[in-house]
Amino acid sequence: MPELPEVELVKRELAPRVQGRTIEGTDLSEFVNNGHRTGRKTIIKQDIETFKEWVTGASIIKVGRRGKYIYFVLEKNNDIFHLVAHLGMSGAIFAVDNMDDIDNVNFRKHWQVVFHLDDSTLMAYCDIRRFGEMSLAGRLNDFLPFSRMAPEYTDEGSAAYFLDRVKDQKNSNKMIKAVIMDSTVIPGVGNIYASEALYAAGILPTRKCANISAKRLAGLHQEIINVFELSLSKGGSTISDYRGVSGQSGNMQNGFSIYQKKKCGQCGSEVRTKVIATRNTFYCTTCQR
Ligand SMILES: [Zn+2]
């Protein structure tokens, strides 16, 4: 699943291609249409006629990111509203002149929503497993996950907020790994970067929040920032399906310290794995306490 760095990279690449453009039309795949016909709201969370009516003729003022969501600030008839998208397990957004320009055949075949822009660019949302989501929201905070989301790691108050939330009584008995994957504590940490940051901070993923000192938590917050920044500098992780806007793969998967490793690079011990918060977690019982 794309985590914060991968979504941030999509935003950075997409913005110059689509900002200032107007959406002239929208194509929806058979999957989306069939899903809606049978009441399943596949990908698009509004009624599809309403969705098309709103976005057609709207100008893209800005592309932004919040947590693992990418959003588009849209303007139409002097009204400002937002299209919020989540890439799900395996979604990708491409900006291309022609659908054949999407090199990866799986993505090309599994396009779900295509926006036609006024300079003939196609902004295509492709999703093989169809867990992605698109919603319209008036104000950004009308979108429920945003109304409860912690500050971004780049915001000044992030470290203090993080400490406060991890030390909140409702989290005291939970394992730290599950808590840092909660966007009300810090947004954008998924399974991969949770393992990496905890390893760098020397904290066992299974440790209960109540038993970690404020000093070590401050260190963990810094390590989360470090893994995000490292991944951004390497173009993100390409584990299964993540691709950049023009189809390129990232490099971060070659820079992991613990995720999917067999032996610890620091001490040589065998790397342990355990399912926490439904996802496989990698850690070293010698280097992490
Ligand atoms: Zn070790």
C-alpha cells in the first residue's frame, strides 16, 4: 500500500501537469458503473451522476496531500470544493497524452476513472484491486478522516502532538507499532515505514506505549521523519504496484534496514516477524527494546 512518501511523490509530479487545467469530461470503467448499479459505490463514494456533474467544468486550482490522501482543490462557478482520493492497496494516478502511454499493462487494463483535461491530458486513476476511493467534500475538514487527523510531520506542532497522543490513556495498553499507524497520532505511516522507524529508534514494535519514555518517543518521531525523507529522496518504495505519475518505479525498497530482511544489519541476529495490526512486522530482539 502506498504510504506517505509515495503519495507525496504522486502529488509533486502530478501538480505541474494538472494545476490550472479544467476537467472537461469523466469516463468511468465498467467495474465502477456495475458496482454503482448494484449499490456498492465502487471507488466513487458519491452517486456517480452527482460526481460527474460536479467535476465536469471544474478547474483544478491545486493538488495537495494530507496523510495518505491526495486531494484536488476544484473551482466551479466561483465555488471551491475538493476531490479527495485514496490509492487503496494498489492504485496509481497517471497523467498521459494517451492511455497507451501507460507502460504497465496491468494498470492500463485496470483504469477506473479517467478525467479529460482541457489541454488533452488524461488524468487516469488505475487500480487493480479496486480498494481505492474518491469522494467530494465542500471544505477539506468536511471529509471525516481529515477532521480527526493529526498534524503533518512537517508541521511545527507534530512532535508535541505525537507525544501527547501516544501517551493518551486509550493507547497506553496498545503496542507502539499499531499506534504509530493511526492517523490521529501521526498521518501517513503504514506497515513498511512503521517497521523501519521502530528499528531505527531501537524500540520493539510489541512494546506497550505506557512503557516507553518520552525521550525515546521523541527519538521515534524523529526516525519517522527520517524514513519519510529518505524514501522521498529515493523516489518511494516499489514493493508491488506503486508507480509514479509517469510510470517509473522507486528505489527505497533497496534501502530498507529491517523490512523483509532475514538478518539484522547491525548485529547479525535473525530478523523476527510477527503480525501486528494485521500486517507482518519485522524487528530485531537484540537491537530493539
Ligand atoms: Zn540486531
